[in-house]
Amino acid sequence: MNTQELVALRIQQLCAEHGYNLHQLARACGVPPSTIKNIIHGVSRNPGIVTIKLLCDGLGISLYDFFDTDAFRQMQQELK
């Protein structure tokens, strides 16, 4: 799994944990729903850290909490 896929999966996991659908998350973090949908569906292949920070703020978590998962810790380096 690559970074883009892990970010999309993590957003979906956090939405489920917080009881949010994508539109509720968009409202909570102040980004357009299309931005979140584009990340989830792979249209936005490189979401910016500012966008991820806004999502974290809407979820009430830190960037550290967003990336502090076994999947991110175990992922392979993508540049060879």
C-alpha cells in the first residue's frame, strides 16, 4: 500500500471512529467535501500537509495522532 492509499484509509478510519460521514468531516474542518472525496478516491494523489492538518483539527487530533499507526510505521520507502 502506498502513502496516498494509507492517507485515504486513515481518513476513512477516523471518520468511522468519530461517527462522521465525509460531509460532516468537511463541515467540521472547513474544507470542501470534494477535497476529501478526491483524497479518498485517489484523484488527489498528493494531499498537502495543510489539508491533512485541517482534517486533524476537524477531528480534534494532532498530526502525530493521524500518522501514529502501525501501517504508517511499517510502510516501505517509496523512493528507491
